[in-house]
Amino acid sequence: RLAEQHGELEPAERHRMRICFKKLRYAVEFFTPLLPAKRLKPYLSALGRLQDELGLINDHVTAQALLDEALKNRPPGAIHGWMYGRHELLVSELPEALDTWLAQKAPWN
């Protein structure tokens, strides 16, 4: 459900989604010996990419918060603008990673 609402999620909810995907990856990897490799490899690859995208976004949100705190009594500068622009770029790349993962057949079916 979180994945369907990814564009509307607050950073904490997006981080929660990242943790859910991480737990899913661990569960799938645990059952790797029982699952067909032909479907497992692309599924885990897409899941890994999705986790990477969500991790970059989370790291960026954390860096923004640290920057905001460090510069709270100063006018915003170029780095501030770059950080916020970069965040928008990272978030805009998430739908493709989600679509790629959603297009994979679950290896246990």
C-alpha cells in the first residue's frame, strides 16, 4: 500500500517503506535455496535497486535536516538550493524503480 502512495509519502513514511522492502529482501534471501533462480535473480535485482533508491532519498533527507540545523540562523545559499533540487531529482527516479520491481513475478508463485 505504501508503494502505491509513494509520491504522497512524508520522509518518515518513505523510510518505513524502505525498511519493509529490506525485510522482504531478507525473507526472500532466506528462502533462496527453495526458489527458482531464473525468477529469483531479476526479482532480487529490482528489489535491490528499489532499496538503493530509497536509501539515497533517506540519506539525502538526513543530510538536509543536518544542513538546515547547521544553517538555521543564516540565509539559504547555493548549497541549500542544490540540496533541495537534488531531493526532487531523487524522488522523481523512484517511480521507475517501483515499476520495475512491480513488473517482476514473485519467485515463490
